Amino acid sequence: MLRTISLLAALSIASSWAGAGLPEAAQRSSAPSTADPEADELGLLSGSVFLAGEGEPGPAVRSAFVDLAGGGAARIVVLAQGTREGMAIDWIAAGARAHEVVTVRRGKDLADAKDLALLFAADGLWLTDLSEAVSRDPLLRALLVNALERGAAVGAGGELARALTGVPGVDGDRMCLVPRVELLAAPAGGDEDAAQRASELIPARIVVAVPEGAAIAVHQGRRVALLGAGVVAFAIKRKGGELVREQVLAAQEQRDHGDPLEYRLDFLSWVHSARGAGRPPFPPEAGGEAQLERGALLLHGGGGVGEATWERFIELAGGTDARIVCIPSAGQDDEGQAPNSYSARELTQRGCTGVSVVHAAQRRRTNHDGLLLEALEAADAVWIDGGRTFRFMDRFGETRAAAAIAGVLERGGIVAGSSAGAQVLGAFLLRGNPKTNTDITDPGYRVALGLLKGVVIDAHFRDRERGPQLARLVRDFPQLLGLGVDGETALLVQGTIGEVLGEAGVVVYDRRDGDEPPEAGLVLEPGARFDLVRGVVVD
């Protein structure tokens, strides 16, 4: 069972989530405030959200809801205006230990509900038959935020499900707990074209057509399961009607209590796609000049870092007394775990005394954590450890922390990354598919930090035989300069020149002048120097 949190604590959580009060350290930070009201929208809460179509949820929806609420020990509470005979039997039959119905009397607000304390202790909370006034009650949002922060499951159907969605700062009459979704009711069995038709009217949203009795479940922060009978249709379009992304999937109609939920879609990838649909197409036709105005970038291909590479990094950082920030957030560490930073250990062993580690598993921290931002704003150098590119971009992309990392270059410092940490430093992001790193691209993960414009960077290059994939990508996007960095190797970029350091090499794919590069690319051996703008080897 989940522990009970008081109403006062829940209201405090809701206030914090809405941004009403930031930690004192964040208020002290000199980093510029983000003007983007959607800046935190990738940060889903800890629990699970079910968005159902019209009608009563079917058996597969109920059993999955109970499982994500805690299984046989779960206490399911339904918030309704008027009880319905048989409701308790339905949920207990789905596997719940206990079931309660909390009612709000017609014409009254939520604070008048019977047994309100039950709502703040529920393992699963399903909303049904509520008036528009109750669905907009700030106390209801506080209640749901409290539930999701505790890891509970929250669900609703029809218009109440739509009320759980929306864009922060735009849809002020909705709760925006599931960002960027626009829910459509579909007939029993579903409508394969409904989402695409509706997305023409609602651009830059994830338009989802859910059949009667079915539901989508967003859980583990990003995984989407589809439950019930029929098909669920997803679509995103730009303003003007250009289709960005679509998918039609059959829901899981039959499931037994305890069966694992299928990972059908990655929700955060679709959120990225929807946000991108409100902006100019990426990458732009003019990729930008591949050069640095100030500072240096060190792009390491993964594996062991050679001694000479560490020495160059420490030298460009300003010596062993330099303020160096190491970021392991491309790894799997969750909030509260002691971050495990390979680069911090190596630098400390080499006598660096100003090493600190900053880690954020939640996007809100990279916009509002004053101590994290202050460390980056004061840094002489940054090293981003390896892991997965999607994790780092979910946590740092387009945040105040990302701006602070760019500020290290503007002050003449050095930013380095290894493996995924190197891949995120270019303009176009590779290997962002959250399900696998073998796909070179993912529709929702194309935008990297952009510290080196007009460039796409891959790591572990020839050691993992990634040449054909990068060659095809550059053929598709000839405005991009492709750089494949081998393991135990780095490319040090200063100004327009990249210098190869380490044991193996760097492979260049360049079609910016319209010519077709060799299938194997141009191989730069250790010590080679390459002009990234002119596309030639230099002495």
C-alpha cells in the first residue's frame, strides 16, 4: 500500500508542480529564466495515467489499471457524482483488493466530497461522471498530482480524460498532466483515419483517437500500452497539414491479471515530434558553419580515454585547479541515487581538485535547480559521460542547463563528451530511439545540443561497423557533415580545425559541395588535422 499524504502536503506538491514556488537556491541562480511555458512538459510524474475512450473501461483496461496501481493489494477509488450499481464488483473482479466510491454531490465542489481522505490514499484513482466545474477544481489537480507523485495510477474516459491532457501555459482550463495529447473519441473498433483528419485542425499535438471501451496507458514515465478492443490511431501534423508522424495500432483486448504490458509506443519521442511540428523543419536546408567562435570541443568515441587526451583536456580546462563539471545523466541513474561518473574518477586520479558531479534524472531540475545551474555557470570545463542520447536530451535538451553548458564555450572553456556524450554535442542527434541504439535515427530525437552546427556525430564508429548507416544519413541530409569517431579516439575541435587524438581514427562523410563521398568516407588517422568548414586535410 502507498502511504497516505496529507491534504496540506498534496496542495504543497501541486503548488510546486505548477511552478508557484522554486527552491531558494533556484531563486538565487543568475541563469536566465526560461520564457518557454512548455520547458518542463517532458517531466511526467512517477505514476501511470490511463486515457480511455467513451463508455465504461473494458476488462483489459481494468486489469492493467489494477496491475499498475499495485496488483492484488491495490485499493481502487472511483470519484463520481452519483454511484452506480455494480461498480465495485467490476473493479474487484479486475483484481483489486478493495474498492470505494467517493461522491461529490451535485452542485457542490470537491471539498464537499464524502471521505475526501480516501482520495489522497488511493493506489488507483478513476474519475467518472464529474461535472465540468469539478473537473476544473484546483483541488482535483492537487489530488491527482499527489497520486502520481506517490506512484499511483490515475484514469478517466472521454471528456474527463481530455481534461488530464494539454500544453502547459496554453491550455489553462486543463490539467496538462499528460502533455501535448489531444484525445478524440472514436466509435467501437476505432477509426484509423480519425487522428490524421483531426490533426489538420490541431497542429503540433499528438492527436489520439481512442475507441469506446479502450484506453492508452502511459507508465514508467514514457511507455505507452494500448488496452481494449479495436485500433488506436496516432497522428501529428504541422500547421498547414504536412504529416509529421502517424501510427495505427491494435489494442490488447485479452490479458490476464499480472501479464506484462506491451511497450507499443514511446510517449516522450512523440512529445518531441509534436513540439518539433510547431517549429521550422529540422535539419534546416542551410546546416550552419561547422566551427567554434570560442573555446574547444572534445568529441570522444567511447571506450578508454588515452593519457594524452586527458592531458589536453586538463590543459584546455585551465589546469588541475580548474572548475570541471562532470555529467553522468546519459546513464541510467535515477534521482536520489549517487551518480556514477567515469570522468570524475579519472580526472580526480590525475590530480584535478575542482571536480564536481551534477546529475538530473528529472527535467525540472535542469531548469530550476539553482545549485546545478550555478555549478555549470561557474565551470571552466564540462565532461558529459556516455550512456544513451535520448536520456541526456530528455533531461538537458532546451533547458537552462543546456544554455549554461554552451556558456562554457562562450567563456573560452572546453566541453567534452564520450560516446553518447559526444553524440549530443552536434546539431543532428543519432541513436535516440529509446528502445534500441541500433537504429541510427528516431523521429522524435533529431535535435542535439547544437554546440557544433551543421554536424552529425557518431561514436564507436568502425569498431561497431556503423559506416553504412552514417553514409546513408548524409546522403539523405547532404547539408550535414558526418563525423564518425572510433573508440579510444577523440576529435579536438578549435575554431574550424579538428585534430585527431588517440588510438584509431575519425571518418568524415561530406556531401556539402554536392559530390558523393567514398562509401568508406575519408579516414583521418591519429594526428591528422581537418578543416571542418572547407572540408580538407590541413598541415
